[in-house]
Amino acid sequence: MKLLNSFGPNPRAVRMAMIEKGIEMPTEELDLLGGDNRAEAYTKKNPGGQMPSLELDDGTVIAETTAICEYLDETHPDKPLIGSSAVERATTRMWIRRVELEITENMYSGFRYSQGLDLFKDRMFCIPEAADGLKAKAKRARSWMDKLISGRDFIAGDKLTFADIVLYCCMDFVKDVGQPLDDDLPNISTWFKRMDSRPSATASLHPGSAEAKMRG
């Protein structure tokens, strides 16, 4: 088993989850900024071209960050990030879905269609005129989330889950490329600082982050 790895917030989310769970495995590095993930050698394994992917010993390739984390949680049940019971897993999945659909996908698309347009315009269908609206929609969703997590240490309750990692890696990435942290959202701000202080937050950064001037 190996992680097909690169710079970027989604690969970082998987790396951060692995560090939290104490999982180590070989990696194969791809140049995301250079477009290795859009080359035929990679898209034969992952037709979506996203990073990262998990390649199993039998050649099976699992893509999508949440699917990878769920697989790792099932095969390495210590320190679960999805949950250790049916109720915990359902609750975590509920919050991951809320985070991804309402917040992170809008933040990422807002970046791709504006500050990241030169990088993405030849790789995917981009809608530059939608960027400002998507950023505003994500901001509104973060305001909604700020109220929901009042009194909690983490998004889904009192334990770290993959929902926290997904949102943290996204916010830490886009804060330097046009979507700064929300100083007016006290619960999100406190939560972000709590996440940022975890050893896994620093350890999961890719060596290419400094050169790219983005945290991924």
C-alpha cells in the first residue's frame, strides 16, 4: 500500500489524518503544480485526476480524501477519526458532508476561479464570474457553522474527527490566497487556533509549501 502524494490541501488532510492515527506508509510523489496528476499515467489510476490517491497492494486505487480516510479508519481502528460506533460514524459523516458541501467546495472553487485561475483554467471548466459569489456563500456557511459549534472543542463534539481536518486544511490553505480567516467568527477562530496548534498541523505540511507560498 502506498499514498500517491503531492502538495495541496487535500493530500495534506490525508497526511494529517495518518499522523493523528500513527500510520506510516510509502509514498509516491507527484508534481501537482506541474500537472502530473492530469497526465495519462495518473488518470489511468484515478480518472478524476484529483490528489491524493491510495494504491493498495492488489492494484486497487482509492481516490477522494474522505473515502481514503474511511478506509484507513477501518483498517487501522486505533484512534478513530470517523467513529468507533454506528452513531459516531453517522454523526461524523453528517458533519463531513456539511463541511464539504456548504463550505470547503465553495472555498476551493472560489480560489480556482480567481486567484488560482491561471493554474486551473486549462485543467478544468472554470467559471470566473462565479468566484465572488462562491466565496460569499462559503462565508455565510462559516457563520452558520460558528453558531453550531458554540461550546464545543471540535466540529462534531468533544473529539477530533476527519470533519475538523477537512475544514482546517482548507481554511489554512485559502487564507493566503484571497480568503482570510474570519476574525468576526469567535467560535471558528478559537477552533482554528486549536487545530493549528496540533503537532500534526505542522508535520503534515508538504516540503513544497514554502516554495509555493501556500499551506498544503
